[in-house]
Amino acid sequence: ATSFGIEEALKQLGLEAVNKGTSTGSQWFSEGETIASHSPVDGKLIGKVTVTSKEDYEKVMTKATEAFKTWRVKPAPLRGEVVRQFGDELRRLKEPLGKLVSYEMGKSYQEGLGEVQEMIDICDFAVGLSRQLHGLTMHSERPGHRMYEQYHPMGVVGIISAFNFPVAVWAWNTALAWICGDVCVWKPSEKTPLCGVACQKIAARVFAANDLPEGISCLVNGDYKVGEYLTTDKRVPLISATGSTRMGKIVGRTVGERLGKSLLELGGNNAIIVTPDADVKMTVIGAVFGAVGTAGQRCTSTRRLIIHESMYDTVKKAVVDAYKQLRIGNPLDENNHVGPLIDKDAVSNYENALTKVVEEGGNIVVEGGVLSGEGYESGCYVKPAIAEAENSFKIVQHETFAPVLYLIKYSGDVENALDIQNGVAQGLSSAIMTNNLREAERFLSVAGSDCGIANVNIGTSGAEIGGAFGGEKDTGGGRESGSDAWKIYMRRQTNTINYTTELPLAQGIKFDL
Ligand code: UN1
């Protein structure tokens, strides 16, 4: 627990009652229309943020494209040094920022802090990377020739992020994009605009302290219309978008039409396979955290438990018993496990899923419901629910961003469980609980999980930043964060240099003059 409240956190982050929502760094502008941010925790107004107009957007793009010319020629390790300082600022402000994330988005304070930690981690990763950004060298087929490839900065990167990770996903993108020599224009979710303003203030201070120009870190605010300014803009070679599959299809199409690149991180429908050799205690922790953590609003949340028939009753009982221990309430109170959903629309989607699963023949084993009364005034608190279901149900095939967990039984060997697991449109995260080496290896093999993330004896959520994050199929195919995810933020160039006095052609082609 921290010693200060949300008021003090807002103050430390420099937030006001009405905040300008457009920024190129130290300069903040845009007037008029505002987005009001209400906390799902208690329904109270936290603050307002002004919406970016087309004219404001043009001002941002002018600064950003100018800044790129300065930023791209700074040596990458120097850019890394700036990101190091940004990471230090995040360390200093971890508590107030974690608190704001918890209050504006509704995840537990521990998870809010965890999110800021992910930002710090990616900064550290990016600092090291700034002295790498390796290309390969190749052997030329021609004598006296040298061939290699190099990575150059690409330009303005547009970042469209979702409410559920209102600060970390931006940092995964910016920390890498910055060390790669790109400048960023960020449109945070209109459900968490204050998190955006707070982060931009932190970044802006660091850039200003290093005498760097306006435009390296930019912020725009608004709904999908502001997103469209970015996706249709030829000056933005890469759009990184996180959100629903529906949104991703629109972004992918729009950016594809102008042959821009998009990095899409969309919905998941993540499952844990529980085999006859699973450790039940570990399964329960992984499954329950995965299903109810962040109130089921992670793209990596556990949606399906695919349990072998021999284990079914044991695991079902253990999970149902664990659900009885869950405390639902104010996420800033560290005694609670589950906070609210983001808003009332999310509550209706949750209710709809519970109605649908029953209509399709499912069996509720842990009742859901919207909570009311003291502490639940915002109307966004719901009971995590569990239903026995079939994988073929329409609602099970659909990603519901809420704490609804489906139990699905399988029989026979692990191939049958894999068919069920892979039998959805999405392909983000997956897990198997087993102490059987053969089952684990089959799950990880070419014929195993078709997801971007496949874990053994770990749940589906809670990825570390060191690995590439993202998934296949309807998840969009993008990879962010660790490993070589940085490559998408740069343009690749192949260079061949001739240091002889002859000009031999490739493939031995003769062309005598
Ligand atoms: C997301 O839900 O958009 O693995 C990202 C996790 C987190 C990231 C989730 N590190 O659950």
C-alpha cells in the first residue's frame, strides 16, 4: 500500500481538471471538445482531455516529420541514453502512475504497478538494444565485393493503444521506436486518456532536458476518427495498433491500401490444456489469475480450460472453490483480487455472454451477476463466472473481454485437446499443464499449438517483455516488445560495395561495351 491517495498521484503526474490532449512535447494545444474520463472504480470524474482536431493533427505531423530529421542522425546509443533517462523517470513515478492506471482503468494496484514495471523493463531492454540493431554480412559472388545489410530509422510511427494496458503497450512501442531513430505519435484509448497525458508529460520532460526538438514524442486524443488521421496518412509508414479484431481489420485494410506497414496486436481466445499429468495446484493458480486478473480484460486472459475427462471433476471443484475466495471491489484496496470492468458497455457484453452460453446449452457452474450496493456504485463490478461449454458454441468462439471462463472436456490423448485449442479464429496465447514430457513437447511441436505464445506449466497471461509478444490468425500476426520485434520499426537496406577497378555483373552476365 502507498501512503498517498489518487489526488496526490494526479498532482505528482501534473494532471489537471481539464488537460490539453494534443502535444508535441513541451507544447500542448487543442481547444474545445473534451473527453471526460470517469473512473470505473467509483464512477467519479477524474479529469477531462481535449480532442485533437484535424488542424491540431497537422501541427503535430509538421513537428514530427521535422523532428525525425534531427533524431534519426543521433547515434543510436545516444538515443538509448535518452530512453535510459525515461526509464529512470518511470522508476521515480512508478507509484503515482501505477495508481492512476489502477484508478482510470480499474485493474488492481499491483497490476498497475506491474504495468509500469513492464515500461521500465522495455526501457532497459531498449537501452541495450541501442548498441546492437545488428544487420548481417554476406559473401558476395563477385570478387572484390562486399555485401551487408543495415537497418535505418523509418520515420513517424503511429501508435493506437487499448484501454486494458493504457501505458505499457505504448512504452513497448515507443522505447523500441525511439532507439531505432523513429518519432512517435500516440493515440491512447479514449477510455483512458489521462494515462496518455501523464505518460506524455514524463517523456516530454526527458526530451526537453536533453535539448531535443519538439515532435519526437507526440500525443493526439479522440476516438476512431483521430485514429483515421493516422491510418490514412502516407507520412506514417508504420501503424502499431492494439485492440479488437474488428478494429484491426479496418486498420489493416486502411494502412494496406496505401502500402504502409501495420503491426497488429488483436484479440485472443486463450486456453489452458489440463492433461492427466497436470499439477492441480499450479493449474488453479494459473487458470484463476488468467481468467479473473484485470477482470478478464487482458488479450492474454484465460478464456477456456480444456480439461482431460480423468481430471475434470477434480479441476472443476478446485477452480470453483478458488472462485469462492475471490474478493471483488475497489482495485486500489490491495485486499481485493478483482476490480471493475472498464465501463457499462463492457458490463452488457459480459451479461450477454452469460445469456448466450446458456441459450446455446452451456451449464453455469459459478453464477455471474452485476454487483450493486456500497462500493459498487459505478455499476461496473461483476462476479467472475464459470460455465461448462462446447468449443463450437458461437459465444465460446468469440472473445468476451470479461471474467467468463469456459470449461471444456476432452478425452483420449493430447491431440484431441490441441484440436479444441486451435479450433478458434484467434491465435494469441496458449498453455499446457503437464508433467509429461511427451505431452509438453507435442504441444510445442510443429503439430502443436498454433498461437504466438505457448507456455508449459504457466498460465496464458503475464508474458515477460524479453520475448516477442503477439499472435497468429485473427490476432493479427504482429510482434511487439522483445526478441527481434525492433526490426519492424526500421527499414532494411542491402548494400553491395565494389572495391575493384572492374564492374562484373551478378549471375555472370556478360555485357561488353
Ligand atoms: C494485452 O493484454 O494487451 O502477457 C497485453 C500479458 C501482459 C501483456 C498483455 N504482459 O498478459
